[in-house]
Amino acid sequence: MTIKTKDFIELDFTGKIKDDNIVFDTTDPKIAEEAGLGEGKYVPIIVCVGQGQLIKGLDEFVLDKEPGKYHVDVPVEAAYGKKDAKLIKMIPTTQFTKHNIKPEVGLQVNIDGLMGIVRTVTGGRTVVDFNHPLSGKDLSYDLEILRKVEDKKEQVNALLKLLVNVDGKIEIKDKKVEIKITYDIPEEVQQKLKETIKELTELDAEFITETPKQEEKKTLLKHNKL
């Protein structure tokens, strides 16, 4: 069965910058370790095709494919786009030093909610690039479409992780899905999630916020400790 828009699929992949063959992302823990990507959960991902959950080049590539292994080169225009000169800002170095930050080339900074990378530091001026780190790059991917995901519970769980990075206890009855969560999700976000779940899974969603049990509270506190 070939892949169509709105199908859920499970993917393994390794993405590289085409010009220098540097790995920037992968679902393979061994490759992640070899590439020095740091700690993380490197496992296959589940996405919904045609919903912008993959970059344009991959979203279009998997259409009409069958499960299997593939290689694809993705040009700049179908990846993260060309660099936008308007997103390269010159900022007085004093804006950093007054917050006890020493700007250095390669430093990642958050300014007014925007993530950027310091490109140059010259005298009293620091140039920060707010473009996506992979903008202006041609990419290549080795990927394997493992399977089409037909299970509704897996589909809902994948949407929760992709859209709001939340795990929930999911129970499906007929055409309804009950999602129990221990996080407060704003009402407007819940509504948007309900609409997306309905559109992509044909299920009516209901969110129930639960108070964590004492053991779960301790775990949450431990994970949130600075």
C-alpha cells in the first residue's frame, strides 16, 4: 500500500548536510553517538504525511512510496529555505555584558523569544543570525519507511508528542478518544488539538486533567530540578 496524504507513517532517518556530510539529526542512537549529537531519545518517529511535520522535501518525497529504504537529496528551497538577511541583526555587545553574558562565535542566544547564533563579535558590536541553523543548506537523508500506522491510539499519541510534546493516557471508545493528562494545556490549545485530532483521525477528543499521584509528583519535581 502506497503512502498518501494524511497517512500516519513510522520513520527511521539520518539527515546530513550535503556539502560536508555532517550528521545533524538521526533516529539511530549509534549514529547519534558517533556524530556527537549528545544525549537524547533517538527512536523512530511517527508523523502524519502532508501536515508540515516533515520538511517540504521529505513530505513530498514519501508520497506514493511503499515501506522500504530510500535516499533523497533535499535542496535548500525544499528544506529550511535560503537565509533571510533581515534575520541577521547587529546588536550592541553591551546588551549581552549587562546580563553577564560573554558573546562568542557559535554561542546560541535567546533574545526576545527568538533563538539565534552569534556569528561575529567585533569591538562593541555582535552579529546574531536568527535564521534556522540549517537555512541555506542542501540536505540529504537516508530514510526507511517502517510501516503505515493504522492504530488510532498510536496516531493520537503521535500528534500529542509532535504538537505539544505531551504524553497522555489514551482510551478510545467508538468514535471518541479520552486523553488524560497531568499538564495544564490552555483551553485554546486544547481546542486546536481537538480540531486536528478530529481531522486526521476522525475521533472526537476530550481532555481530562488529572492531579499527579504522589509518586508521579516526586518524579516530576526531580526532572524539573535545576
